[in-house]
Amino acid sequence: MVYGKPARECTAPQIQEEVWTQLKQHLNAGGATTLDDTNLLSWFLDPDIEFPNPGTAANAEPLLINTAGSLQYRPEAQVELENLFLASDYVRTYTDIACMEAANEAARRAVNCVLAASGSTASPAQLWPLEEPAFLKPLQEVDRIRFGLGLPHHLEST
């Protein structure tokens, strides 16, 4: 709307101005001014975005990498705070790995929490255990034995 180019070609201030302009245009509909420049108190852009754009795939965003025994520390979709539900790949799920499938399952779990908390009679989102292919069982057994022996999970090629 403002610069006529994709975000990857903009500076941080240009991204801020572009997003703010789009928000105002969307929210100020029908002649009503719901949002104006006095409403903008501050703005934040993820510090992992690189300027200038490196032109190649780069992701400096820290990610959750599951480690052995970490499942016990991951939160459920419903936490102790009333009316707060979590839906992310770090939520405790059947999938037990940080991936889109886990995030999807966590979202379904959060939806079920919202339905329960609101007293809704809607059908809950379906949940099902992760089924791993049977052909992986021998490799999992080798990995389990190596872990038990304190060996790395990969085999060194000779």
C-alpha cells in the first residue's frame, strides 16, 4: 500500500509503516476512525529478522528441540491461569516433537479446552495417538539400546 514491494525488500521502519497503514485502512471502515496515529505507542519487529535481507533462506529464530526426558516439562493446552489456553508445538501432545503436526494437535486440544470452559455443546475436536510406521521399530530398538549404553544416537560410518 505504501511502498509497493514485499516486506523482504523493506527496511524495518518501512515494514512498520506498511503494517500500520494496512491496519488503519482495514479498521477505519465506513467513515469511522477507529485507529489513528495517536494510538501507536510503540512497535516491535522480531530481532531475528535480518537487514539487509540476506537473499537466501535464513532463520535465526530459536526453536524448541525436544530432548530425552523433556516431555514432563512441557505444558498442557490448559494451564493454571483461568481462560488461558496454549496451542503451539511445545505443548504436551501425543506427537511429542516440535513440528506442525504437534502444533495442530495442540490447537485441537486448546479448542477442546475453550469448548469445555465455555460450556459449549459442540463436538470436541478429534484427538488420536501418533501411529509410527512399523518399519521404524527395529531402528527405534537400536536407538533405545544405544541410548541405554550411553552411546550417541547415530552410527559412525567407517
